[in-house]
Amino acid sequence: MNQDFKTAYDILQNNAQALQNSQQPNIDELMAVVEESIAAYKVCQSRIDAVEQALTQAFDNNQTQE
């Protein structure tokens, strides 16, 4: 799955909203929703980790230059 953060986050929001609004979830489709959500979560987590790493490096570089 090659997605950006916003697309993956939108998938998570939409799936969560659909499950919350569903009085009776469609069990036949539930596994597909879960798999899609896990993949989207991994994209989001990967992007968050990359940003945290970049910020840490930026702050570390800034402190060593002072």
C-alpha cells in the first residue's frame, strides 16, 4: 500500500465512523475493513516515526551548532 498520511488517516476515520454508525456490522465485510485499517495504521505510524526522527535530528543538529 503506497499512500500518504492524509489518505491513510482518512481511511482510518471513515472505517471507524462506519463501524460506530453500524447497528449491526456486516461480518462478511469486517475482515476486509480490519485489514484495510491495519494497513492504513501502518502507513500513518511510519510517517509519524519518520517525522519524529527528522525533528529529533533537526533539534540535535541545532543544539550542536550553538
